[in-house]
Amino acid sequence: MKFSKLIIVAALAIVAFTQASCMKKQNLEDANLGPVVSADEVESKMAEGIGVLNPDDINRNESSNLMAVTTYEDSQSVKLFSQSLIVNSIVSDTTMTRINLDYSKTDYLNSNQSFNNFAYPLEFSHSSDVESQSVPRQQLTAKAADKVPFFMYRAFIAMAVFACREEKVTCHNLSVVDSQMGLSPDLADPRICSDSLHCKIPVRKVEFDLVDNKEIQSDGQPARTHYTFMTSPNLPFFSKVLQYCVRGLVDLESRKVLAEDCVSVNGFSVGD
């Protein structure tokens, strides 16, 4: 996923950039990247954290709510959009499962591109664990007119399976942290926790740097982006990826600005 300069320019009116020590904290300008991490290792660590990503586990009335935010210089945040997906129906035959979604979106940068209950079809082939269509890197700034939801699992698959295998791309500084996260009683469905009042689920946080030598910046260095995923195997299909963040330095008016796009699950239900 790439950063959009259009979003940055649009936010200038409400964001006061303070070019401080944030870039040093992120250390994205350090030329010493450390050893290359193999694509197999990145994929393995990410896969362990999410468990089985099986479309057959999707339930009717399963829902997932997201919020997307861009933060500049670790201090000023701009809301991009919120999204709601609800599984309306599931139809299967011998070759395909079709998930019909009710898709609603609030666009905080352009209210004219907000909508409610758009019928979106999602198809999965029975010959593969991933959907029949290709899995490209999604952008937070995809055209709202296309009315294509931001699917966290697609972003996860794209980064876990393909990103570190791209030509002239290397991955570095892999970090894996396992912990537990408490769920509020209203989210702690009995199918997730037997004790809804004291529900804790396993969570894995995976981070790594991706260096793209096909994209050279104004300082002559290849583009370097920091990716963060938080996942839990215990949650419903559309919410197993709890958070997806992309952090990097972008050129703006002859200076570098630190920006981080994050999409986070802020509500879900298991469904019927």
C-alpha cells in the first residue's frame, strides 16, 4: 500500500506539522537495515498469528467495523473513513461460495462519497483458500466511487505471501510479539470465550521494514516502509486482522514528513 500525496495535501489545512524527533524514533533514514529476512520467515510468522483463514467459517450476519486514520509526525491525526460490513447471505455450489455483503462507508474527507447498505458480492473459489480474484495491495485512498470495501484479510495475504517476494524488494527487522487482549462482554461471544466476563484472546503483533529498490526517493535512497499487523485466530473471519498500519517518510514541499496510515477493527460480531 502506498501513501497518497493527495491525502497529505488535503490535510495541510488542519494539520500543523512539527518536524521533530519522530523520524529518529522510527529510524527510517538509517542506512544500516540489518540482514534481509526471508519471505518464507515473514509468511510463516504472520500465518502462525492468524491461524486458519477459511471462508467456510464466515457466518450469516457476521459483521466487522473499521476505522482508518492517518497520523502525521506521531502527533496529528486525520480520520479517513469508517466502514461497516455485514454478511447478508451466503450461497454455495460445487465450485464457488458467494458472500453477499451490506457495505456502508463514511468518508470523512469527502462526505459525498459516503453511502449505506451497498450490496457487494464477494466470491471464493472452492479450489483455493483465497478468493478467486487476485489479491493486490489495497490502498486506503482507493476510489470510493468503485465501492470496493477495504478487506483487512486481503491486505494481510498480500503482505504475508507476496510483498517480500517482489522483484527488487527486501524485508528487514522482523519483530514478533505474542500477547493477550481482553474483550468486553458485549464482544465476547460464547464461541470465542466460555467466560464472557473474563475473556482474553491471543494476539500476535508482527512488524517489518520493506525496502523497494524500484522506487527511489528524492534523496537517492530506495523507499522504505514499516508495516505492522495485529491478528488473532480466535476472531471471526473479517476481524481476524485487528490492525494494519503502514508507516513511512514522504516528500512534501522539499522536506520529509513522517506519516502512518492505520486501519483498525473497532467492532465485530460472530453472526448466526
